[in-house]
Amino acid sequence: METTNTDFTTATGVIKRVTGPLVRATGMGKAKLYEVVRVSDEKLMGEIIELHGDEAAIQVYEETAGIAPGDPVYRTGRTMSVALAPGLLESIYDGVQRPLKTIEEVAGNQYIKRGIEADPIDMQKKWKFNATAKVGDVVSAGDVLGEVQETSVIMHKVMVPPGMSGTIQSIQSGDFTVTDEVVVLKTDDGTQSVAMLQYWPIRVARPKAAKIFPTEPLRTGGRSIDTFFPIAKGGAGSIPGPFGAGKTVTQQGIAKYCDAEIIVYIGCGERGNEMTEVLSEFPHLVDPNTGENLMKRTILIANTSNMPVAAREASVYTGITIAEYYRDMGYNVALMADSTSRWAEAMREISGRLEEMPGEEGYPAYLSSRTAEFYERAGIVTALGSDGRTGSLTVIGAVSPPGGDLSEPVSQATLRVTKTFWSLDSGLAYKKHFPSINWLTSYSLYAPNFKDFWAREVAPDFADYRDAALKLLGEESKLIEIVRLVGMESLSASDRLILEVARMLREDYLFQDAFSPDDAYTPLKRQYGMLKSIMTFYDAGLPVVNTPDFEFETFSSMKCIAQVATLKEQLDWEVKDFEAYQATVRDEINSLVK
């Protein structure tokens, strides 16, 4: 988090009471809400979250055992902020932007001892700054002053900080640390220097020029998501589901394969083993979009369940502020929060210690508003700056309702503000059907926005086949109930056709192996080819299934039906190959009618 030059030699407050991570201190009359303070002689980081006269409630981002009444409290005068500069990518932070790799070097391979601090960005490393503006240019907030090649795949843009404008008095290219002066602006109030390092308060959304209506989907390579329940670039989505349903694997799959240029992955209160998997796997993955190491466009924030609960509450704000910073450069950013239920539980614990009036199930009454504030920071925007560049921030939050009960407060608060809902089903998970996205209860309110995109980029009839397939899956659920009651013999041939085609959709299209390099990612045009091929069985079979000479048993044994299961393996197939297969399907079906 933001560092200061305060020497902490004079305490401004005194601890009155300690209750877990919550500390109450007196003598804080001049303090500000959300100001960062240092607690006790160990200088533990804390944040003022409530003020009453000269008494402040401070949430401490460390273990408070041993802290006692009478210990000092030191003010810093600054709100909780994140450091923004080249060097963020490839980093692994905790919930308050402490670099875990650097801390490991200091503390060793063990639990982080409290009181250990490290700069979130290497202040000594020199970056090659290439000035793109020149002396005499009149610039305002958001204008790009220069560029730094942060990684081999991402060009970092150094921008005029929000709230600053003026005429460039001096600017130079060269090798600089993030704290070195690279630009001097002449403003109405004199001169101001600009370095590559900036700070921004985590609880305040970064400003933007305008918000844009989303019309393009985030392409993830997942057939269930991209075809049936897409999310917009700049959209907000939720993945609720019970334990073991595949929330983490689904989010990791999106992070690996989606076409966002920047990934911010927040492990918010999840078990250590799940976050360890991310930390150990991501640095060794090859990005399918660039061919480079995936970490070159990724920032990981790990605040697991055995880390301080107060820092868990801050972690989502830390992550989304970093994501907004790259969005303002004009990048498409995807943020994964796993899991927002743990974030809400941290809020509930702090609220209880503040002795606030509880809401439903003990959560604070402001749970819904805080959830909305978080997801509303997603969006596709016109960034500040004279070049009119656009960027997007897509937010995908996992929700872990106890027992999969979606009526609980966190799920309901999330569903009210997100427009894509991927409902993970424990029944599908137990059957080893992954991703376990239930096609009957999931939805995407963004889908109508993408019809023009699909028609332009995929095929004119893609949306029609999507709608028809969803309708068949819905009809299948009704027919299955009938079969359970009176048996398959009671169904007409057309109903049996629906069941057969729906089975193909479930087993051969919706089922996708996230751990198979061939099946984990399917481009949109291949998704269309597979979907149309399966729906051809229905379109070609419907006119003939009820004819007197039609034998359904013969239909079920056709060679082309067995080939459906291999469609996902035909990686070299192009549009003409799928069309040839569809023609074969129609010919074989028509040959069944004598």
C-alpha cells in the first residue's frame, strides 16, 4: 500500500480497546475516515473505518494478539491506496498489496510474521521510459505522456494523474525508477512533477469520461458460456455453486483462455490449497492468445482463509483498483474474485465487532449496496484523455452459498446487480459433467446485445441455432419427467427425437474437459460448426420422424450419430468440413424413409 515519509516518532492516539482485528483508539479527533494508521510499537497497518468525536474504530490488517490498551496509534494522513506503476504485472500480492515474493525473501518459507513490510513495486528497478508527448503540449487528466514496455506482451502507458492538467515544461526519455521525475507540468498553481508511480484510493472508483453500452462478448473458449450464457466485455457475472461444483476451475479456465489482455485474479478468503494451485500453475502456463507465459499479463492477489480477515475485505478493492488502472490505458481487463462470499463474511465479522445493527443472517444492512458498488465498477468506458481511447473491465465473482442455497443474502445481493448468471449444479458435478453450468437455471441478459456481433463475426444464423438448442434442452427436461412416470414407449417419434438431440447437446457439446489442451478452448466459429451439426439431426429428422416407414431404432444406430462425439476432436475442420458432415447427416436421415 501507499508508503509515507512519516517517522512515527510521535503518537497521535492511544488504544482504548482491542476486539479481534478491531481496535478502538482515542485522541483521533483530527483523523479522517479510511485513513491509514500504524498501530502499536510494531507499526501494524490499520484503516479507520468509523469515527465518533475523538474515538476511532480501526480495522487492523495483521494479527492483534499482544496489542493492549495504552499502546500508541500513529496517523499517516493518507487514505488506503494502491501503488500504480510499471512492475505490477507478474506480481503476487496479499490483500493489502504487500508483495508475497519479496516478503518470502525477508521472512523465509514460512508464515508471514506480522509487522513485515515491503514496497509493492520495486523502487530501485529502472524502466526504459519512451516519451510520446513533447514540450509545449497542453495535457489534461488521462493523457498519455509516455510508454514503458512492462512485459513482452504489455505496453504500460504513463498517464497524467486524475485531477492534474497543464503545459509540459520538460519531458525526457531514458531509464528511470518509478519515483524519478519524468515530466514537469506548468499549471495554474505553479509547477508539478510527474513520476511513473501514482497512488489511488482503493474505495473510490477511478474517473472516466463516459460509459459505453456493451455489444461484444468476452470470448472464453467455453462452449456453455460463449454460446448459451455469454458475458460482455465490460460486463458483470456471477458463478454461484456449492462446494465441489467447479467454481474455481471455471474461473481459472476463463482467466487462462479469455481474450482479455490483462487478468487480475483475487483469491479472497478461499482455502490455501486452491490458491496454491493458482500460484503454482499460472507461472508455468503458456498464454494461448500470445504464446508467452500467462503471468506476463496477470496479477495475482492471494488472501486465503488463514490470512487476516480484515485484509480479506480490502482485497477486492485492491484488485479492482489495479484493474481500473489498466482499463484506463485502453486494455480489456478481466477480474476474477474467488469468492465474494468470503469477502461478505469478512464484512459481517467487522460489522459485528462494530456492534452495528445486523441484517439478514447477521450480514450488515449495507451488504447489498457494497456488493452493487463493487460490481458497478465493471464496464466498458471512454477513458480520460484527449485521444478518446476505450477500455473494458469485466468482473466475474464466485459465490459460495452454504449448501448451494441461492436464497441466502450474498447470492441474492449478487444476482440483483450482475447480468450473467452461471448456476453450477452439484448434481451435474456428481455425474462428472463439467462445466456443471445448469442450462435450465442459468441466464445471460447480455445475449440480445450480441446478435449483430454473432451475425457479423460468426454466422447470420448463429443466434437462431442458439435459441433453438436452448429450447430443446428445456423441452427435454419436461419429457424426462413423462418418461419417469409412464415410460419411453408413451412418447411420439418427434418427442424421442428431441430427447436424442438434447442428449447430443448435453454430452457432446456442453461437456468440456478443462484439463484437455484440445478440448479446453473452442473458437466461436468451431462452436457454431459443432452446434449446427447437432441441430441438423433435429432439423432434418423432424419432417420425417412421423412418417409411416420411419424406424426410430434405425435412426439411433446411424453412423453419423456416433461421429457426433468426435466433433470436438476435429481441430483441423473448417467451415466446409462441418458443412460436408451436415450434408451427410441429412442424406442418411432421408435414406431411412422408404
